[in-house]
Amino acid sequence: MADRTSSSINVKAAKAEIMAVIADLGSYPRWASGIREFTVQETGGDGRAERARLTFDGGPFSDTVGLAYTWAGDDRVTWDLVEKGNVVTGLHGSYTLTEAGGGTEVTYELAVDVRVPMLGMVKRKGEKRIIDSALKGLKRHVES
């Protein structure tokens, strides 16, 4: 899973406000297209998810997977696949937040492996579509 895809967007809000939205996994179906359900299974001492189950509808694929989260305050969150789905066999992602000119630059990085053989170019294009959709949805949700 060495190949990763990333993209960034500027959001007119403080890091803490944006990370609060990112940490509210249960609300993702309202603003992140393709997410059908997000259920937190375990939380840490800070109240943020440590493990969760994600059900998504990603165009040609639908699946449910288990994810483990690592939080670095309001600066960064990473997640890794801990329960494979029927289609997804590997997944690593992160949001990194950096203060930038009165707002925050949000960078989303994603690497996904699937059971179905797929050309690297096609896989990266799919990851890019997921990332761009998520960043635009996050920006709309936070700035509204």
C-alpha cells in the first residue's frame, strides 16, 4: 500500500472547529457523499473514536470495514483498516490540519487496496474522487 493519493483545501475556520467535525464520525452521512453509516465502537479518554465501523457506497463498490484511529490533538488524525470488508483489503488515511492565513489548510491522504485487480492509475483516480468529494463536503459543512 505504498502508493497514496492526497489533496488539500483551505477552510475558513479554526483547526479545533474542523477537527470537531472530523471527529464526529456519526455525522459523516450528512456531509460526506458515499458514506451510508459510521458507528463508533470504542472511544478513548478524550471521547474521540478509537475503533469504528464504516459502511460506504462508493460507486461500483459497497462495503463495511472496521477502522482504528490515532489522534494527534487538533493537528492530525490517521486511520487504518483493522477489519477487512468483502471488497476492501487495505486502507490507510489521514487528515492533517495546518493554520493558513486566517483559516486552515486541510490535507486528506488515502491509500486503498481492493480484492479486485485494478490498474494503479484507475485506483488513484478513485482515491482522488473520494478525497476531493470528502474535502468539498467538509468545507461546505464547516463553513455553512
